[in-house]
Amino acid sequence: MTAVLYFKDGSSYAVTNYWLADGKLHYLTSYGGENAVDQKDLDLQKTVDENAAQGLTFTLRPGPVVSGGAVVVPQ
């Protein structure tokens, strides 16, 4: 299932993968783009609430999820 990230500026993005690294939220969009923004720009509560309404638990991770569901933590 695709998660949606909601930002404080009102924008939102459907993402296939997301993780935190060095205070930045990195994400891969459903259309294949990759980006990183300051963690403070994410509207975390709205992101959690809206994804929960769709049956998805949103959890910030320390690394991207790879095939098989494992989280890779950058060294």
C-alpha cells in the first residue's frame, strides 16, 4: 500500500518508500521521483491520521525498506 506524506505547506505526495537520515525525510514518490526535505516540514500528525484512516500505520524509519520488508540502516 502506498503512504501519503502531508507537508505543512499544504502539499502531499504518494510515496512508495520513506525514511529519516540526518534530520531529513527522504522519500520515493509513486511516480518514481526521489526527494529529501527537512523533517520539520512534514505535518506528522496529519500524515499519521490520514494514513490511519486508510488502514496504514505510518512509522518513521531509520532507513529505506528493501525487498522482503527489511529496513536498511545507513552506516
